[in-house]
Amino acid sequence: MTGADMAWVNTALTAARPQAMGALLRYFRDLDTAEEAFQEASLRALKAWPRNGPPRDPAAWLIFVGRNAALDGVRRLARQQALPEEDVLVGEGGDGDAEATLADRLDDADYRDDILRLLFICCPPDLPATQQIAVALRIVSGLSVAEIARAFLVGESAMEQRITRAKARITRSGVAFETPGAPERAQRLGAVAAMLYLLFNEGYSAGGDTVERRAPLAHEAIRLARLLLRLFPSEPEIMGLLALMLLQQSRAAARFDANGNAVLLEDQDRGRWNGPMIAEGLALIDKAMRHGRPTPYLVQAAISALHARASTAAATDWTQIDLLYATLEHIQPSPVVTLNRSVATAKVRGPAAALAMIEPLADRLSGYFHFFGAKGAYLSQLGRAAEAKAAFDRAIALAHTPAEAAHIRQHLDRLQRDAPQRDAPSPT
């Protein structure tokens, strides 16, 4: 197989994977069986597609071939739900008419729920966030265990065990395979959106020498969010989620300097922001706003949009950002939202008001790096250098990345430069 053949086949397999895996999961009702069926179909595609050309519908081809390859195993399963009835099984050469017919039936019947179910089973509430993301990357995105391990900076065997334990827990949790009603579908969408945003942040928050390995996670989250939006094109929360990701990712090239140090938003070179991503994000927000239903991701996206629309840091509409954070506090109250709002409050009403806003959060955010970073910044602006230094020292102790620690050290260095020379010797 030539390099060009490998490229288009891999692209087609990646694009078709969610639909094919979702349908196979519904048919077999067993995650491991569905995954093995898809892998077998993919191996056959690698041989057949370069020779015969791409099938009319790659997902339908993979569903048929994967199901046929696993029929012996499925007979041993007691619980199963058949795919739509058909008169012919498609072989590896592919029957275009049958594939198209199946694709139409899947689109009309179960396609949306198949993919939503596939994403949903990766994020049961009792599964830790890192395991949700790892399972989604393995099952939905098809990343290898080695690729996921590199992204999370752990050994391959440790990641293999983590994914195995997570899949066992998912199996024990008992996935509902019936088509969900409207309330359950909304709940599933919320759970999936939260998992995708966690996945995005795993990539977006990478700094220093982890960027190359973890940044692709942000791009994968955006790809999956686009898939969700194609399935649910009138859902404002999914529009908001994708817009938020795009607007944040648009700043990726300007977030770190040549030495890998974090660059604050107000100091970033806005000429390096990605214009097409910003334009797409703003268009999604405008479309979602027409639904008249503010949702958490949509409000956060609107906040990012105000930063994106400002030609300079000084032109930022902090008053409007403060109001949007107040809305977010109302619909999704949390100490982190209040902490984030305090940044806008400091710009609008000064550091004393911002400090008063976050002081009641001290107990709940006692282990949160950003709380002490913000507290130190407000204390420093108020001239309370000793207290600011104590807050910054605590922030460094809680830093998760070298970039976070380096950012706080810059504050400490500034404190030291600005401090009066109390200990200087008296002139003689």
C-alpha cells in the first residue's frame, strides 16, 4: 500500500469510526465485542479499499463486515438487538446499493442515538474524569494505547490497565440500549459535552515540553464536538461548546513565549490569534443566541467572544464580561466561576472588591492553584507585599506544570523589585 493509499484509508476509517462503532455496540451490546468487530473490519478495509477503491459509504461497509466477522461470537450472547433487516450481507468487495440502503436506514432510525450512546457510555458519573477521557480516546477516536499514554505522560502498561479497569466498570454499570426519550437525551448530551470539554482542556492546558504530546487532544475534542453538532444542529449548548473550544484554541499560538513561559491574555500578540477559528466561533454564538436560551457553555463562549472582538487588551469590555459571569453564577454556581468573575470585577471595581469577592472561597479552594495566584495578584496591587508573597508561595506549591510555576515566579520577582530597600545599610 502506498503512502497516499494509507492516508486516505486512515482518514476514512477515523471519520467512519463513531457511526460504525455505535451501530456495532447496539447490535452486540458488548463493548469489547463491538471494538473487536470494528478492528477486524478495519484490517480488512486496509487490504480491500486500496485494491477496490473506496466504498460508497465506508461506515455501512464497516458495520456489515465487522458484524459478519463476529457472528460466531454474537451467537454466544444472550442479549442482542438486530440491525435493520436486510436481504444481503455485504462482502469485502462492497455492494454499493446495499451499503447506501443501510446508511439511509441508519440515518433515519438509530444513527444519532448510536453515536450519542457510544459517547455516553464513556462518561458514567462514577468514572473519574481522566478515565472517561482515556476510554473516549480509545473507543470513539481510535487512538492506540501508546498514543494515549504519551498524551497523559504515563507508561503504556499503566494506561492499558487504566483503560481495562474503566471498561470493566462501564460494563458493570449497565448501559441502557433503548432509544432515549427527550429528557434522557438532554442528560446524555450534557454528560458528553462535559467529557469533551475535559478532553479539550487536557490538550489546551498543556505547556512546556508537554505541548507536542498533549495539544492534539484539544483538536480531537473539537473534531468530536463538530460531530455532535452535525447530529444536533439546533442545540445551543453544543453550539456554545464548539464556539468556546474554537475561541480558546484560536489563541494557542500566542499563549507561550519562545522559552515556554505562559503569556497572559492581556499581553498576547493578537496578530497571532487564528482569525478563521474566531470567525467560526462568533458565527456559532450568534446562531445559538437566537434560541434565547442561555446555557453554561454558551455564556462562557460569549465571554471568550468579548476578548476575541477586542482589538487590544485595553479595548476589552470588562463590564459586559462581569455581567456575563454574573449570569453564569446564576445558572451554574461554583466557586471557580466566582473566582473567574473576580478578574473582571478587579478590572471594573478594583482589586479590593475582587479580593472581597474571593475571600469567602478560601476553604473550598484551599488546594486550587489559580485561587492563590489571583489572591496574590490582588494583594500585590493593593500594596500588601508580604501577604501577596505568601499567596504566591502557596500557588507555586500547588502548580501542576512548569509553566504555571514560572508564571508565579515572575510575580514574585516583580514583588522583590518593587519592595523598598528596608534592609539597606544607613549612609555613613
